[in-house]
Amino acid sequence: MKQVFYTVAANRPLTADVWEMALTGDTSAITAPGQFINIKLEGLYLRRPISVCRWDETGLTILYKVVGRGTEAMTRLAPGAVLDTLSGLGNGYDVAACPDHVTVVGGGVGVPPLYGLTRALIAAGKRVHAILGFNTKSEIFYEEQFRALGAEVTVTTADGSYGTKGFVTAAMGPADAYVCACGPEPMLKAVYGACADGQFSFEERMGCGFGACMGCSCETKYGSKRICKDGPVLRREEIVW
């Protein structure tokens, strides 16, 4: 973990309520896809945790959904604004533990960290099937960005307005045995039942974001773990529903 003051380089909407923000600054604390940053916003007591979509040596990109006062305030941040953040939080996905063929499964705003993961997997010589799940066509984002990385991409919509009709599990088959997933808990539970092995990134309300307050603790087969520090990524074998 490292405190970093990032500068907003760009901030734009991708859909009606999902935005993309590019930040410049020190990314040395980010070591694995699936980690997150915790952003301090003026007038709000708790920082807002946002997953890292992609990063390089000059900065990073985050995608966020407008769901409350904090994320709504973020839409008003113009280029040049400076953000006080805690960077490099969480454990992230273990790319080395993944087999030669990996299916990444994301639901809604669970999609962003899987972009950085897909990039890392392909750079490691692995084949990736990306299943991106949304409610309807108007909510889809980053489909072409995943294709540009070289992944096989399947998009599902719950209402059938685009791609495969149904939830993400409707697009899963026998070849999708090892899964790296991120999304709402009902989706994660369904994916858990449809695969043999994998890594699952969980969402949880966080107080501090770095393991001190114990507010995001959950039970696993190996004892209590803090989603912000010991997670957000858990191995399939340790998950207790």
C-alpha cells in the first residue's frame, strides 16, 4: 500500500452510468491485476474503493459506476484535478497459478479488473475466453477492448437484446473449467457451481481498505479473511457460501 496523489488526465462516460477515468502518477505499488485504489473525496468521510482496470509505468485507468454521492462527485472531476489515494490495495489475481486456458467472467462493473487480468494472461502466453455479462445492450462497455487484446469474447445480456440471452453461465461450457471471475455475489455463486477451479474477486463494504478496521471480514474454509487485504480475490477451494 502506498499513498499516491494522482492527477486526472481524462474522465468520460462510457454508458449512462459507467465512466472511465485516466490518472497519471506513481503505480509502483500495483503489482497484480485485480488490486484496487481507495480514493479520498472532498466532503466525504470514507474513501471510495475502485478496482484498477489497467496500468503502466505512467498511470492507470479506472472504470466506475455512478451509484451514490461519492461516484457522482467523481463525474465532476476535470483534467488536472488531484486525487489523494491509497494505491496497490488487495492481493489481486495470481496469473502464475492459471492454466494455459482461462475463462474470465465479469458482470457489470466486475468487468474492469478483468481487462488488466486478460492483458497479463495473454502476455504470459495463455488463451483467454472473456464472458462479459450485462442486463441490456445499452449497458455494454469494453467489448472491443477485450477483443483487441486477443481474447475470445462472448457477451451476454439478461434480456437478450445483444449477444447470448441469459446470465454469464449461459455462455459457459466444458472448456470453461478454470475461471477468474468478478461481479455481484449471486453471479459469483452461479459461476462457482459451473466451473471446476478458479479465482473469485468479491465486493464488500470497506471502512479503511487496508485491513485495520476488520469491517469487511468473511469466513473461508481456512478461517476469517479480510476482503480488502487478504482478498478481494479468493481461491475457489476456500470459498464458503
